[in-house]
Amino acid sequence: MRGAGGGEPYRIVVDESSFDFRGLAEERLTDLLDDFSDTLEELSEEQTVAVSPFWWDVECADDRAVYDVLYEGEAPRAGRDARLRMVRLMDRCPTWDTDLPGLPDRVEVAGTDRDLAWSLCYAWWQARQKRHVACLVFPAEDRRGWLPVSAVGGATGEPMAEEVFHLVEAPALSEFWRSLFERENITEQNFFDHARRSFPGLVFADSLSFRKFDGTYPEMRDWVARLLSVVHDHFADAMALHSGQPHQVQAELGRFGLDLSPESPNTRSKPAIMKQRDVDHEGETYHCEWHGKKERHRNRVHFSLPEPRLGGRILIGIFVDHLDT
């Protein structure tokens, strides 16, 4: 089973310790349950989200377990539809394996003790193995991004800190995936699989290879990942904002510390040379004139405009030392 034992972990878990409903009026709690379910449903459409087998036992209010509130409708009250929807989504999630050697008994998040925080313990344990896990937090808490989690218990009994990622909204997951290039030292063999997960708005040509750069994979990886982030997040918006005017788009994207531009008029006047910017992908040809430069004289990543044939996504078409100009 995926996520069992010491093998490949589940990459997203629900932090059941964040289910704190104290002091929430019925309307507010109903809205928060709906918000949480929206995020859980969106994440589950693309990823596997796992839960602790004991999640319904956590105390979410004084003398009330989550089971009492969500399944039985006890106080604090929440709308029936919101309760049952969250129950349905949580029940569909697989449970992560509790039989992990050295799994801690208790954790602190940013110095605050978390009681019955089984999934945070799981995320901490995986982080110790350099396999990071993102924790989905109930939106009543403002707990986001990479935060220090210290564990006491397990094999050593000594407090040990690791950073664990927390998210409330589904789009924040992209920050998690992208940070793993460095945190988990993603290898060249696994780069493109990880990039597809990190940049869903991009398409990667099969012909791409880091070996076509003038530089080693460790030298190039982080720059390429940063360039892909900017192209994914900002290129289409900059093109729309400036009606495709190259110099204005270039200046807009320059705010992110990267040199991105189309080919010069001189290069565009040479059809044979411009043909080098054409990329065949799944039986179609795409023009990849825009490019990012790592250095003035070498190392380019060429990419297309947002492409209707790719559902509006952008093709990353060429990794190269330098094309003819």
C-alpha cells in the first residue's frame, strides 16, 4: 500500500489537530466546514489526501470529539449538509500507516503544543526521512507555509525539529511542490515528473534534456525551476496586460530577476534560423521563440505562447546552450 511502512509516503495529510471548533457560531462553523471541504475536494481530484485512522477521535470542543459534532450533530452546531459533506470526503481518504518505527507521541508547531496531532507526527517522521508531507489545516487556524515542528517521543525521547508545510487553500500546494526541488534534491531522472506536478500550466517536450545545456544538472536545476515558476505564474498575464508588446512584457517579467524575451528582429528575419525554434510535440509543431537566458552568451530555455492546442498551456520546448541567431 502506498504510504505504508518506510516506503513512498502520502504527500498530503489532513491535520486533525486543527479541528478546533470552540467559540464558533453555527453559521461561521458551517462556512468553515464548507471551505475545508472545498479545499479537500479540490486537492483530492488531483492528489491522494490521507488521514489518520483516529481523526474522528480528536477533541474539537470541550468534551466533544469530532465524531460527536460531525456524525451525531451535537454542539457546537453546524449545518447538516456541511457536516455530512465533510464526513463523506474524509471517509473517502485512505489512512496512513501508524506502524512507523520511532513515530513520536507529541509535537509542537512553532513552539505551540499540539495534542492528538497524529498526522503532524506522521509529517514530522517523513521529514526526518527527507520525504516531505503537506498538512491540510482547518481554515479557522492561520497556519500556513513551512513551520518548525518539534517532536518529543518515539525512539529517542529527545526534542528534534523539522520543517513541515501547512496549507489552507489548494493553490498553496504549488509552493510545496516547488520547494522540494531543493529540499529533497530532486534528481535529473525525476526532474520532469516533479516539474509536471509543480507546474500544471506547462507542457514539457519529450526532447528536453539538461545535457543540452553548457553546465551540469546541479548547476542548472534551481535556475530552471525558478524560470519555470515565473513563466507558469506570470507570462500569460503579462502578455494579456501588455497586449503582447515584447518590450513591455520583457520589462514586466524582469521584475522577477530573470531575462525573458523573444528573438530579436534580426534573428526573426532569417527563416532557416527561426525554424530552429520549432518543436515537434505529439504530432504537432509549436513555435518557441520566447526564451529565458541564464547568461548573456549561453544557456537558454525556449517556450511557446499560451497555446490553444494545449488548452491554453505553455510548451517548454527547448533546453539549449545557444541557438543560431
